[in-house]
Amino acid sequence: MTESESQKLLQNEVKTFEDLENEIIKSNKCCACGACIAYCESQLFDVIEMNGYIPGFKSEKSVDNCTKCGVCYYICPQTKALLKELNDTYDIEDNIGHIVKILAAKTTNSALKKVGQNGGVVSAILTHLFERRKIDAAIVSEFDHNFEPVPKIIFDKEDLFKSAGTRYSISSQIFPLKNLYSIPQEILMKKKIFDIDQLRIAFIGTPCQCRAVSKMKFLHVKPAHVIKYIIGLFCFENFNYTQLYDILVRKTNVDPTKIKKTWIKKNFFIQTRDNKEFEIDIKTLDPAVRNNCHECDEFTGRFTDISVGASGAPEGFSMILIRTDNGEKVINNMLSKGIIEQFIVPFKNTIEWKNKKLDWYNKLISLKTKK
Ligand SMILES: Cc1cc2nc3c(=O)[nH]c(=O)nc-3n(C[C@H](O)[C@H](O)[C@H](O)COP(=O)(O)OP(=O)(O)OC[C@H]3O[C@@H](n4cnc5c(N)ncnc54)[C@H](O)[C@@H]3O)c2cc1C
């Protein structure tokens, strides 16, 4: 700790958005989750906004208008604040995080199977939660007309067909919560919600985004109070949208609007709407990797109820790491009702199978941190 840092601590000075700008945003470590803005706007402080993928003060006057409450700094997933407390809450002792159960599974819904990225497990979980009336809404990601990811709060399971699949660039998943208190009355009435604070949302996001939500929930700050389930996606790295598609277009000549699906399996693959496939050497995409990913030591998403990913899963399945009782109840219920089908590991190999997966994730994490 530097002298000025310890002085600050001694004076019990709260870190503010200006510190966040200096330590995280200006040094290009922001992951653009939108947590700072969602919190600030939900308090009607009207001080910060997102410019593209960069949070900043709305105007020079906003600097004075900032209440300097410091919440934005503490909930930012890129600051070290609250990490120790979160590790204790989630019972974390290693790089992978606490695991109640590890399995591979796929959806048994043939329509979801077609649109899901791997086993369609995330969309199956959300469908199940909607059908069982455990949630009223979910925060997912969709593509806009330019194939750019956009975060969205959805209220119907039918919308999951549009959101399924992976978007390999930032979708600022916490950002839409800034408008929590402006959700139209007719939507709430349809769901028989008379008090917006009673809304129940499932959150889907990358590890950094889940970390922000968990920090918000740890501090009991709005608008994360409406999030009831945190579902994390494995993530080795994410890409800057413009840079990624500049490279992809240069390498393949495919217009982003003509892309049907992208996936990573050692290299980056594109499938077009007319079913042509292109393989791009993953190394050529290095310049498009977001700077904040270089410092990230998460892969499986430690601060979640359930983490889902492709790595280690048999073809057509997703890996599921259950982390909390909340998550365990959901997955057990889905298995017992046949909503997802588990990959059966021969009994004598079960422990060996699990250990292999964990070893592999540890390797990926050390590769990631070395990179
Ligand atoms: C940027 C990124 C990098 C990833 N890297 C890896 C990796 O290195 N190794 C690995 O094993 N898995 C990785 N994944 C996870 C993997 O691609 C699948 O999302 C996961 O296996 C779930 O598949 P599914 O078929 O069960 O989910 P689906 O049923 O297809 O649902 C996927 C869900 O993810 C949401 N989503 C899609 N894109 C984003 C986004 N950019 N931000 C937030 N939410 C999003 C969708 O809205 C949908 O709800 C990555 C995901 C992302 C978003």
C-alpha cells in the first residue's frame, strides 16, 4: 500500500467515480458491464453515462453533482474492493471456486437445441424458471441489425430463441437495469407485478459481469436486488466488437449481417446464413481481445449460482458447475423432470472424469493469466 493510499484509508476517505476513472477506466481496464451506471441512475443521481463502451461523467457539472457515495467504485468488478468478502461468501479457496456438483448436460427441447450454442442449457434453465414462475424476467443478450451484441431484459420464454447462442463481444449486461424503474406498467401488469421491487430476474453474464452483480448483492444495493439467479458463462477472453469484425471481414469477406453463428474451437469459426463455414486462426484475433481480459483470473465464473460453458463438454453438451443451493435446486429439478439430459459417465470413471475437467480449467486459468 502506498503512502497516499494508507493516508486515504486512515482518513477513511471513500473512493469515488473519479478514482474509478483514474484506476480503471483511463487505464483501459473497464469491462463495460454497466454496473456503475445502473446503480447511479437507479438512485436518480444523473451523473454518469456510457459513451460507447466507456463510462464517464455526463458533463463537467456532473463532477460537482456527484454525491461521492463511492458505491460505483466498490461494485466495479475490476477493483479489488470486496473481493475478500465475496470469496468468503461464496466459500472460495481456489481458482475455480466452490463447486457443489459438476456435470455435462443438454436440453431435451429440440427447438432450443437448434438455437443453443452448445447444449442449450442456459436457455433451458431460463425456460424452466419462466415456466415454474420462479422468475418474471431475464437479462440476456441479443444481436442488433449489425450483429452487435445488445443486452436486453426479456419477460417471455419465447424471446429466448432470439437470445440463445454466444456473442463474442461485450454485451453490457447490467446496463439495462438503469431503466428498472421505467419498465412500462403494461408489462408489469401482465406479470401481475404491482411493486417493481418485487420483480425477480435471472442474470446471464460473463465472469466479470457476475462479479459485479455479486458485489452489488453483497452490498444490498439497487438495482441488483431484483436479481434472484446468477448464471455465469465460462469465458477465456472477450473481443472488441469493431476490431473483431474488422478482422473477420478482412479475412473472410463476410458481411456481419450475413452471419448465422460463430464459435470457438481452438480457432474461430463463422457459419453464414447460406451455410458456408470459415475458420479463422484465433491468433489473428489477438489485437481485438479486450484489454480488461488480460488481467482477468476467472474462467468459469466463481461468483454465480450456476456456471455453464463448452470447455470439457462432450459434443452437443454444456458443462455445468453448480455453486450454490439455489443453483442445485434448479438443476436437480430440471434433471428429475427430464428438461435436461445428463451425460452419463461410466461409474468407475466419475471421479477421474471430474478431476480431468478441473485440471483442464486450472490449466486454462494459468494460461490466461500468463497471457
Ligand atoms: C464472450 C464469451 C466468451 C466465451 N468463452 C468461452 C470459452 O472460452 N470456453 C467455454 O467453454 N465457454 C465459453 N463461453 C460460453 C459458451 O460460449 C456458451 O455460452 C456456454 O457454453 C452456454 O452454452 P449453452 O448452449 O448452454 O447456452 P445458450 O442456451 O446458447 O445460451 C447462451 C446465453 O448466453 C447469453 N450470451 C450470449 N452472448 C453473451 C455475451 N456476450 N454476454 C453475456 N451473455 C451472453 C445469451 O443471451 C444466452 O442467454 C463464452 C461465452 C461468451 C459470451
